[in-house]
Amino acid sequence: MGPLPPTTMEPIPLIPSTATPADLILLLCKISCNSLGISDSSTFQECGVGLYPETISLLNHSCIPNCTIIFDKATTTARIVTLQEISIGQELTISYIDSADLFQTRHLELSTRYHFNCICPLCTTQTLEQNIWKCLSTPNCPGTITVEDPTPTTTTTTHCPHCKSVQPIAERTKSFKSLSRKDAQNDLTQQLQLLTLQLQTYPEYATTNGTYSSSSSSNNNNNNKNSRSRNKNTAAIILKTRQQLYNLYLGYQNWHLAFQICRDLINDLQLLYPKMSPALGLQYLAGARLGLLMTDEKRNVDLKELREWAHEAVVIFDGLLGWNHVLTQEAREKREEIGVLHSM
């Protein structure tokens, strides 16, 4: 794997003086359909929009892409970097959108902005995601209920197939709505309550306190395709909830709970993104950083796990950005620091 030759950003030809309003609208539509968001390679935060008509704009979309785009802000160049081994004759693809979004979200954005329906291998096997909620009535009941709507707004009554109890979906929905009011969203405590309530709804992704999910359930389901597919859908549904909760804990400097959520995010991103995804590399590095903060607080952490995260970050950033990039260097330093602690 490695970068392909870079392409430079070419200036758009001057608009002729005879151009009509219709010509300008057509030009803007072409730019919108063929441009892509560009990110600062040191943070992977979006910093603008680029148009590369002779190369990158020719690449087709896939929700499970085998390439990504690395942008160098200093030189305004972009590189196509492979995320996996590419066979001779295999098509190079990138994702025009966030491939971790829900099926219906991806299809809506692709159809409204890019005017096509995706038929990539992921989309041809997925259906509209369902919410798999844990039993809301009986403590410790292993039963689950299916809620068709991807957001908790339904008032339909249903029964748990395991314990047969009536499920208080309306009451749970009322709690969501109460905590989702605009005035409540300005209260950090109520934000935490809302996000925690959302996580508690999902059986395989939350413990009793709603702040940390056991990764063992995902590991135990690795050989079960149906369970893995359901996990992937659930991970997509609650990924942004987790990220919001993670950012709140970082803001509170609660490294312990942020670290627990970080582990969950790594599990989710492993399901949702390619192995060499920049998003996954950043989360690995964040986990290594938080783990070292935990050791400073004399908390017990799995140093072997931390070192594996730092190593995976090195592999990803070296492959995408090069051995001497600032992110690769930091990941290498974290790996060495954790290695020293592990050997003590």
C-alpha cells in the first residue's frame, strides 16, 4: 500500500463575459457534484473544499472504499492513498460521504447531492436499520425489542418476546423528548442524562450505568454474521451519541470515563471503517493518550492494550502520511513510552 502520484489543484478557467445566470447555476452544480471536502492532514478536520477534475473527481463512490484522499494544505496537493491491497484491474473508490452513517442517511445524501443510488456491496446487503432495544420493563431480562423507527419517537406498545412484559416505549420516548428540549440542552448535566439514557437503551452497548459497554459481546459475535450485522447497525445508530458523551467527559477532564467511552468508540469504528481509516488512527492515538493520563492518576490500565492501540496508530499514520509526519511521530513516542511502562 502507498500513495499514488499527487495531483495539484488547477485553477478554474475564468467565466466568459457572455455567461448567463443559467450558465453560472450550471457551473455551481458541477462544482457541487464534483468537489470534495478537504481536511488538514495534521488533525483531519475539514478545512475547505477542493476540485480535482482530472483525477480525484473521476473516482467513483463506495460506502466501503478502498482509498482515501490525503490533502496537503501547504502545497494544495491531494494524494489518493490506498486503504487495502489493490488487485490488478480492481476499481479505486473513495467515499463521498461519512461511510459510518446509517443506510438511509447515506442514501438520502447521495441521492440529493450526487443524484445516484448507491449499489456498493454494503448497500446491496443492508436494509433500513432497526433499533434493537433492551427490555425496558424487567431488570436483567435478556430479551430485546425491535423499534422500526431509527429515532426513539414512536409511541407504539409492544411486548418483550422473552418475559412477555408490556414495554413502556411511550414513557421512554417522553424522557427523550423532555431531555431534548432546547433549554435542557444548555444544561451539561441534562445533556449527560440524555446521552446516557440513549446508550442505556441498547443491550449490547451499555452496562447498567450507561457509560461503558462491554466489548466482550462484540468479540463473542465475531463468528456470527447476523449478530455482527446487527452490531454494525447499532454502532452506526449510537456512534454520534458516544462521540458527544466522549467530548463532554473530555471537557470535564474526567479521564476515566472518557477512556471507557474511547474504548467503545474504537470498537464501533473497527466495525464501521476500513482498517486503515484516518478516523480509526486518531481514535487509537486518543486512547493511548488517555491511557497514559490514567497511569499518571495511578489507575489500573491494560498497558498491552494501550501499546497495541499506539502501534495501530503508527501503522495507519505511516501508511497514510509517512514516517516523519507529526501524527506518526507522536504515535511512535506513545508506543515507546507505553512499552517502557509495560516492561517495568
